[in-house]
Amino acid sequence: MCGIIGYSGHRPAVPLLVEGLHRLEYRGYDSSGVAFEQAGKLQVVKAAGKLSALESKLASNAFHLATAGIGHTRWATHGLPVERNAHPHLSQDGKLAIIHNGIIENFQEIKDELLAKGHTFLSDTDTEVLAHLIGEEREHSPNLREAFARALRRAHGAYAVVLLSPEEPGIIYAARMAAPLLMGVGVGECFVASDIPAFLPYTREVVFLEDGELARIEGSKWEVFSLADLSPVEKTVNHVPWDMQAAAKDGYKHFMLKEIMEQPRVVTDCLSGRLVGQGDSLRVQLGELDAFPVPSRLHIVACGTSYNAGLWGRELLENIGGIPTDLDIASEFRYRDPILRPDEAVMVISQSGETADTLAALRLAKEKGCKVIGLCNVVGSSIAREADVVVYTQAGPEISVASTKAMCSQMTLIALMAAYYGQRRTDAFDPSASVKMLNALAALPAQLAAVLPTMQERAAQLALRFASSRSFFYLGRGQCHALALEGALKLKELSYIHAEGYASGEMKHGPIALIDPQFPTLALALDDALFPKVKSNIQEVLARQGRVIALVQEKDGVAPELGVEEQWVLPEAHPVAASFLALPALQLFSYCVADYLGKDVDQPRNLAKSVTVE
Ligand code: F6R
């Protein structure tokens, strides 16, 4: 959950590390630190709080000679977010420093052992215990690499670790187990980092490290070994086509706003090369899935927003794709010993491709002999590499911690998959519903682009009116239930206003007791088959003096009149396309409330972009 970067090359290392940490800040931002070598000695500078605090400290440090170093931005797992817990951490003798992303599960056992040998610890972290263990192993190992490997073989859990020691000047060591870590290979220099944007301005040549691998990096020279026996491992260098432009804010106030506004482009990219034909003969091609049998049942497993995308898509996979589909939250699925049959498939959905619970669910499914489809955004991520087949969502880098465009891309791809499986069905499949949906999706980018600017204005008006609420309900039925969950998730994570997403029909079974004039409701009342039911549910809320914002759609140029405090009118659209119009409305409302309240929109408190610990 932290961001890590290491550098060995010919340039001054510290500014490069800090620059890389800025691009990794979305992974964690409660404290940060760097270590570098100066005149044969390790220098460590760290600070609690945002990266700017570290930069202020570094401003008074002379570090221009160091051409190798390591840097870390932290999201606390063990110990408070204070300076002593910030990385890097040193061994007992202070001769080596490490940075770490992940959790060493048996750290207490190792710590007790080291305490008994007289070690003293300055922090509450599992990482410092690992640093001490490496130092301890160094005393009994022929070299640093061996000591690093021996210590890691004792560590259980997840880690991406980078090590620096003046014992081997200009050299860094890195290793990974169940946490992201990759190398960027430049000219006369080499980087190691949790994510590609950290080094993207310097190189696009990337080596993906696998679990159980250890790398030794010395400028342009790098070698990879198996952690188990230190035998050499052959690696290939991959070219990554991203540019930094794709990861910049494009003039928007926040990455989140930029990413919401990018959604028409995202849908275009998702559809490109995947739709063939026109009009009544429009079809989907998803070559990735061609060699894969049509599963008799699909189990969707994901977390957070990705789970909501799966919930939204279930109906389409069943009704259009003809595939019985069920859904699990990854952290539940992995511990409930699910029954999986070989002719079924598990589809894991993950923007980052690194979510620990989703990755564990993938591994469990494979262990049980089930094929796994990864619906993923980040190329080369752990889930993308371990899934039997990957369908990339192609949303581009998502920097804002709150996921927006990724959900749009996941929904697009699930709709395409539903149509694709429908096409492969051998029973009497009527393609007309599928063709209508595909035509609606093809028209969606232009429709979305046309509504987004006015949608932002309307969201800002409503935000002003409702930002003082302490709690919110989001109601919807059918696919709008998934959108209601997503709307509530966005509001709570960005603005810290309590929000609950509910299936409207469930309100009467308890939650309606909460309704009063201080507890407003955002009701998704789109023009679909369930509209009359939702209309009744809105009346039930109104009858209890509840304030209601209703998200409705025009039909034949006229919006329904529901007698609510605020109607937010979306244009007429196919029911599937309507979800794609409602999604940015919900995102923009949460964005505007959070921005109005002065919250840290791109980096909400307590959250991290990529949840690589369970
Ligand atoms: C919410 C959000 C999270 C993620 C969740 C899964 O805005 O971003 O709920 O959706 O942590 O992440 P991925 O999709 O990377 O597995």
C-alpha cells in the first residue's frame, strides 16, 4: 500500500527519488523518506505528513553526490503515521537501510527473537524488524545478497523490499513476494519502483519482477535471481507505450475531475477494435476469450468500485450473455471455501490488478481448478499476469484514489462480454437485445461528451444545497442498485458524509426508520422497467418528510414529475447507456460536495489507491 522507488545510475539520486515519490503519492501519503549514501555513510531523511514536509527537510541537506538511493511514501499498516515509523528503516548496526511495501506477518516472532539477542527497535513497524533481520543474517553470510535472501526466506507475508548499503556503494537490491515491484531500465541507469509512472520520464523499458525474485542493480547492470537458491533468472525487457501526458491533470483542478471528464474517451477506447459491423449486424469481437470455453457459470469477484461494476453487469451477463452469474466480495470469497467446478470460470475485476484480496481470490480459484478471467486496467499487474486470460479495460492510468473512469471502462467491457457470450450461445439466442445495446454503446461517447459540461454545473448547484447533510441515502433497483451503492461509496469516501446505498425495495425492511428532513435521499429513477416501482419507493420517502433528489430521464422530450425537492434530468437513452449517464452524475455530485467542503479530493484520508494488503 506504500509507494517505493530505488535508483542507481549517473544522476543525482535524491531529486529523482522525490520526483518519483510524487508520482507514487497516490499509493500512500502519511509519511515519506529517502536514504542515500554520502561519503561512505548512510544518510536517512524522513518526515511525517505529505511529501512537501520531506522536501522542506531535504532543502537543507547536501545530497548532490549520491547517485544511488531509495525512497518511500507510506500508508500505515503497523504503527502510527509518525516520523519514527516512516521508511527507510535501518539495521541494528545502521549499515543498511530498507524500504518496504506489504506486511511481514511473522514479524512479532522475529522481533522477539532479535530482542532476546539484544536488538533495540526505534519504530513500531514490521519493516524495521526485517531490516534488523537482514543485518543479523549479514553477520553469518558471505555477502549482502545472500543475507538479504536468507532474511526474506524467513519472512512470511507480502513484500516489495529495496535495500541500500554503503558496503556495496552504488548498488541496490530489490525483492518481491505478493506486492508490486518492477524495474525501469534506462541508459546507464536503472530504477526499481512499485509502479511505472515513478520512472516514466526516464525510461519506458520495463522488467516485471515476479514473486520470489531478487534483483541486484548497479547502474546499467542488472541481474535477477531466484530468492530460493539465488540461481540466475532470465528476464525480458518490455516496452511500455504510456507517456507522462496521460498521467497529468490536463488543466483540471483535480485528477478526479479530469478522470470523470475523460469517460467519453474511455468508452471509445474500450469499444475500439471490439465492435464489428453496423446497425443490425453489429457484433462484438473479444479475441482474448476465443480460446476459452464458454463457462457454465461465472463467479465475479472484486472489491469496492470494481465489485459495484460487477454487480451492475450481472444482469447483462445473465440476460444477454445467458451465463448464470454470481458475485462475491473478494475478502469474503477467499475465506469461505466456495464450490467451484472446472467448467465454471471466475472473473476477477480490478483496476490496479494488485488488490491483495482479489489476487488471493484469483489464486484460490486456480487452486480449485477453475479458469480465471482478469478484467484489469494496469498492464503487467499481478492479476493480469496470473489470470488465465486478461481482458484489459484500457481506461489509462487512474491517479485519483477514488475510482471513476475505471468503473466506466469495466461496465463497458462487461456489456461487451455479455454480448460476446450471447453470440457464442448455441441455444435459440435472439440477438436483437444485444444489437440494440451495442448500438447504444457505439453512440455513447458522443452522448456523454454532450452532457458532461452541464452535468457538472448541475452537480455543483446541488452540492451547494446538500453539502451540510450529515447522512445520505442512495436508492435504486436493478442495475441502478449497483449505481446507488457506487454513489454512496463515492460520497462517503470523498466528503466523509455518511452515505448508504440501498436496493429501494429493501427500504421498508428497516432503513426507512432513518428518514427525516435531515436525512436526504438521492433516488435513481431512470426510465427502465422498474421505474414505476422506484416511483412508489420515492413516495414512501416523501411521506416521511424525506428530502429527495431524483435522477430521472426524459421520455419523448418530457421529464416525469415526481413532486420531489430536486429533479436532475438526464437525456433519453437506452437503459444500458442510461447507466453510463447516471454514473458521472453521481461521481460529479460527490466530487462537487467534497470540493465545496474543502476536502482532499484526490487523496481522501485513510485511503490508498492500490490496496495491496488484506
Ligand atoms: C473506490 C475505490 C476502491 C477500489 C477498490 C478495488 O473509489 O477506488 O473501492 O475500487 O479498492 O480496487 P481495484 O479495482 O484496483 O482492485
